[in-house]
Amino acid sequence: MGIVYSGDRVRATRKPHVCAYCGGEIAAGSSALHEHGIYDGMPFSRYCCADCEPFIGDFWEYSGGEAGDIAFEFWECVRDFHLPHPTLTVEAVCPSCGPVRVMASDLMGDGWAECPKCCAILERPC
């Protein structure tokens, strides 16, 4: 059935919210994209933080316009397309490629990860 009606607008929040895409906190009084509508006969309302907003077009194209678990699928989209999301990714240094961005969750407990381009061990994030 899909989305029957959808609207969105950037607005200042009156109370704290959680970003539907990254799960980050949106503080009261901050600017956030508010999306709302009816999907499969059920109303929905969600907020998108300023860090995620530049990437939601890529995300909905990646997901084919449907997402069962928005936060998880958004994380996959950021990872698969190497999007420079400021809170889900961190900058690290590859000895072969130079500075690269990697998923913060891919860093191992001791702060290392593999380069997404050449698989070399990255130096600790900058």
C-alpha cells in the first residue's frame, strides 16, 4: 500500500527527540527535520537530526523507498556508500591510502580497524 500522505519540514523541537536514522539525541530547541504521514494505513511521525539530513535522500534510494528497521538500514547505507556521516564515522589514517573514514562501530576494542580500500590495519583515529 505504501505512503498515502507524507509531509516534512525543518522545525525547532520543543522537547528532546531521538533521530529515527542514527538513534542520536535531538536536544530540545534544536532544529530537526520532522517527517510525518500515513504508511500502510498507519500514521507515522519521526525526526531526523541535522547530521543525518544530508544523507536521507541517498538512504531512501538505497532502501528502495521501504525500510523495516530504519536505523539499521541507514547504518548499512552509510557503511556501504562510505558516506561521511559526522557521528557514525570517524577519520583514521591508512599507511597506504592516507586519511579514510570508517564506521565508528567497526573500530575494535583497542581502537583499530581495516582500511575499506586496501584492508591495511589503520592507525588509531585522529
